[in-house]
Amino acid sequence: MKDVVILIPAYNPSKKLLQLLDELINADFFKIIVVNDGSTEGKKIFDKVQEYPNVDLLEYEENRGKGYALKYGINYYLENFTKEYKGIVTCDADLQHSVADIINVSLKLVANQDSLILGYRDFNLKNVPFNSKFGNKVTSFLFRFLYGESIKDTQTGLRGIPNRYLNLSLEANGKKFEYEMNILINFVKNKINIIEIPITTIYYKHSESKFKRINDSILIYKALFNEYIKYGLTSLFAAVFDLIIFTFFVNTFTTLDNNLTIILGTIIARIISGFINFNLTKYLVFDSHERSEKLLGKFYLHSACNVVASAILVMIFHNLLPMIHESYFKILVDTMIYLVGFKIQKHWIFKS
């Protein structure tokens, strides 16, 4: 395979790394990059890696994580090999990816220079550990819900990235396992085609994976919900202003009809907080580069519908339970509206 470079991040590898290199070289891969991610063990393994003429070994002293190692290797490739090769295929150092599958991903990459290639595992097989099966199904479901793209294996390490998208890959945040999730998010947000091909599902009885189940899972889900978290914080910030203004209004204009007070208070509070929310959401959450005037109409139409829904629901709840203050009902109602509003703003207004 003379058209692609194999990139292998490695931390405290076993002899499986050497077996993988032998098989890749026998399969006629011309260039392989191995990144020693600050390993504290396996010096003899890396000494032997240096003896391979087809392999470039990159090293640094401190362990920094799989994402950092991948970025390090991609940068090295961009500085040295973009004129000779068409892209990078990443794979793990523990033989979890068969060379036959690496070849298939490489061929698909060469034939599809406008796409990200993913090798996906079948998590329904009996040999797949429950934690892996459950975790993948959850993350795949959440990815589809949040970003509108169905990815069968969000954490696959076998990926083919053409030259044209390597800089985009470098823009993804993260130094550990969450980096691979952020790459997918970047590609989906930039509307780049993703091709998935089935690969052999390999799990060893004694796993060499460096994945830390709790810490790395937290990082992955934090990456997955990054937009939602920022949306929640900006919405909360605007909602505080909204609630303060609304509460001040209904407590000040007590001589007006109660229902009229709720309606006017909701409208005034939403106009002021809406302006704040629009700018925070546009620039901090969805990083939209569209001109604001093109989006304001949709945003305020969406806000107007929210106002109507909020006012009607608060009135209904307050009339049913008049002994409870209107503000408590407003918190409940606006929380429900917020959950629906994220999807509307993401896919209709800011089209992120």
C-alpha cells in the first residue's frame, strides 16, 4: 500500500506492536509512524521498532494521552509526507485491528478522498464485553440525537483521514480518548461525508487497552455534550435575567388583572433576555458566522412561540394551583421549552 501512511499511537506496548508492524510491512505498507506516548515500560519494544526501515518512531518523555499522540503524528505527517501519500490510517497498537481491515480502510480512503473512513465493530456479538456493548449503544444514540448523524462505532480507532481533512482533525479539542469523539463532531458539523465499513470485532481476554473506564468516559461524554452544556449555561444566564424581570413585573403591577400581568411580564422579560440569549448562543454555543440580521427573524419567531407557550402553560398551572406563585410554574415550563429549543435552534436557526 504505497498511497497511505499508517499512524499508531503506543503507550507501554507489548510484543503485539512488533507483530502488527511485521504484518503491515508484509502487506507492503511503505511508511508507518509510531508515536511513543511517553511510555514508562516497553523500552526494548521501542528499541526494536527503531530497527524497522519502514517505520518512523516519534517520542516524547511525558505521557499525554492518545489524542495528543495522534495530533503529534498528524503534524509530523503534514510536515513530511503530504506530497507522497494521500492520507493517514490510524490504528491501535494492541492488534485490535486486523491487517486485512487496515488494508480495506486504506483502499476505501484512496478511493474516497472527500470522506472520513471509519471501521466499525459489531457490538452485538457474544464476545463483546457488556460494558463496551452498553457504552457504545449509549454514545451512538446520544450522538445521533445531538448531532443528527448515525455512527455505529463512535470510539473506533481504525480511521482513514485524507490529506484535505487533516488540518480539520487537528482543530478538534482533546488530548485523550475524547479527541476521537471531537473529530467526529467536527466532521459532522462541517457536513463532511462519513463512510463506515465493517471490521472484525476483536477482544482479548486480557485487554491491553489504556482506556480508564470512569475518567475517560467522563471526558468523552463531556465532549459529546459540549454544545448542550454551553447552551445550558448561556440559557441559564439569560433565564436569570428573564426570571428577575418577570418576578419584578408581577410583584410591582399587582393592580392589573392577574392573567394580563403574567402575559405582559412574560413578553417584556423575554424581549430583554432574548437579545442577550441570541448573542450568547450565536457566538459561544454554535459559533455561527451568518450575519445576525439573517438569523434574528427566525430567532425571534422561535422566541415568540416560546413566549406564547410559556404564558399559556403558566396561566393553566397557576389557575389550577393558585396557592403556588407564578414564578415556580415559569421555572418548570421554561425548562421543558429549553430542552425542545436546543434542537430547534441547532438545526433550524443556526444550522450548526
